[in-house]
Amino acid sequence: MLDSILNFLESTGIARLFSGDGWWKTLIMLVISGILIYLAIVKKYEPLLLLPIAIGMLLTNLPGSDMFHLDMFITEGDIDFGEILHHGGLLDLLYLGVKLGIYPCLIFIGIGAMTDFTPLISNPKSLLIGAGAQLGVFVAFSLALLSGQFLPQEAASIGIIGGADGPTAILVTKTLAPALLGAIAIAAYSYMALIPMIQPPFMKLLTTKKERSIRMTALRPVSMREKILFPVVVTVVVWMIVPDALPLVGSLMFGNLLNVSGVTDRLSKTAQNELMNIVTIFLGITVGATASAENFLRLETLLIIFCGLLAFCISTVGGLLTAKLMNVLTGGKSINPLIGSAGVSAVPMAARVSQKIGQKEDPSNFLLMHAMGPNVAGVIGSAVAAGVFLSWFA
């Protein structure tokens, strides 16, 4: 009887927590997961994804849970799917959707169904701003590579944080640097949630009061034919230039076509609601599960967080300077440079920040629809940047 009691006590979570030398690391990860839960629920920072990520982090770091085994997915050869199916935990099975690139593409179908590309179609010049806002991606990639701490594949995964697009960062990282997935995903979604705090100082620093007060002319109406042709044309053009970006861009445009075609309302609503919600749960909890103590509590994680913040800031600056230059070239009165910050692909939060800062200068000035053009262009731009990295290193 005594032996049975001792065996039971030794098998409890408390006993397992303090049985090894790295118990303090586990405690730190549990505290971090608690902080993320607080930010998601109390501060409402990207709660739809930050909360599942926090729970995934909590579950994977509870000693003895055996719900996730990252070593099953990081192998020199092919993944042993038989081993995962027979001996893997629940999160191992769900993580297959990340490893196989299924969840990010399904997320993009939902995003496409919810996105209105009318502002971009009406003002194609917005594509240039979206492209300019990818500057931080390549600057951060270069800095991470020059630091000597990361392989080229890892540097590419860090750089893509500057695109401010969580599913894109996840797709690139799961392919090129799966061991860094937890840190990169948390950094990407954290900075997206902090857009209202990060971007305004740069917006005010790089623009004058006169520029912030510029009123842009109303966008021209867009025909139904243009709305239907746009996703098809973009898909073909991206395939011709960067085929590796096609899974993301093709999924995005498919979702948008479901919405604008006018004949698939049920499918569009399913993509926007049920599909999006289900995949978000699976994606968040499995990405969080990769943030185990041994993978997360390293010097590289701090460098990732720093480079990710730098990438995000430089992308914001790149978009602002591109819009500012376009305004100068068009006479200095037609383009409000504030819409440049929306070139990062955090839809629609970045566009709302442009609107908010613009209305502080002129309460009757409405920039939201103008900012949505660069915003959705940034979604396409980040997917193309991801395709470039995948073509280089995958």
C-alpha cells in the first residue's frame, strides 16, 4: 500500500515539475503563458489567436502532459507519420495541419472572403505602397543573417515578421525553421496587436501637419466585372512571377472570389465564420505548443523579438516614405502619406490607425477606404515576400 501511495505521489504534476534541473524554466514558461492569457482577455490584444497560443504554450509546458513532441517533426529525413499517429499526443495530431501547410492556407481563404479589394482595384497605385511596406522584411532578414546567430532559413523566417501577417509567418517558419515557430508566431501576433502603439510615433515623425491634413479625392466606383476578374488575374500574375507564393495568394483570391461572385454566398459565409473560427483554434493552440521551455528560453528568442520589432518598424517607415514620395511626385496634394503605414498587412487595424491619426488633424477627413488599398496590397505583398524566401531556401 505504501509503495502504491509513493508511486502515485511521484506521478503527480507537482512531483514531475520539481524532479528535474530545468524546473525553473518550466515555471518561467507557465508565467509567460499566464501573461499572454492576461493580455488576450483583459487587454484584448488579438484575443482570437493570442488566447489559443497561450493555452497551447501552457499545455506543452505542463510536465507529464505528453501532448506535443516537437522532435517528431524536426528530423533530418522524412517525417515518420506512422510514429505520430500511433504514439503522438493530441497536439501532435493537430500540428500536422501546420506542418503540412494546411491551416495558413485555410486561414487565407477566410481572409479573402472577408476582404474588400475595391479600394485597391479603384486605386492600383496602392500596390506600390504595399510593396514599399515590405522593406522591413528584407532589412530584418539581412540583419539576422549578419548577426551570425541564425542560418539563412532562420533569418528568412524572422524577416517575414515585418510583413505583419501571422499565417504567412507561420507558413514560412514551419517550412524553413520549425524550431523557431513558437517565438516567431508570438512575436508576429504581439506586434500586430500593438499596432496602435507602435505606428503613430513614426507616422507623426515622418509627416508634416500639412501632409496629415491632405484630403484625398473619392475613389471611383468599381464594376462587378472588375471585382470578379481581379482575383483571377492576381492569381495568374503571381504564378507567373513567384510560383512559391501561389498557395497563399491563390487561397486568398479563392476566398475573395467566393465573396464577390454573387453565387456562392453560403460558401463565403462558411469561410468567413465556421471555417475561420475552427482553423484559428487549431492553428493557435498548436503554434503555442511549439514554445516549450527548451526551445523558447534561449538567446535566439530575444534576438527574434528584437529583429521582429525592428522589421515591423522599418516596414511602417517604408510604407510611409513610399506614400510620401508618391505624394511629392503627384504634386503634393493628392496622397495623404498617413495611408502608407497601412501598407503592412494587418487588416484592417493598420488602416484604422491611419484614419485615427488623420482625424486628429482634421476631424472631417476620412482616410479609411483610401488606407484599405495599401492595407490589402500589403497582404498580397507579404505573401509574395514569403514566396520569394521559400523559392530561395525551401
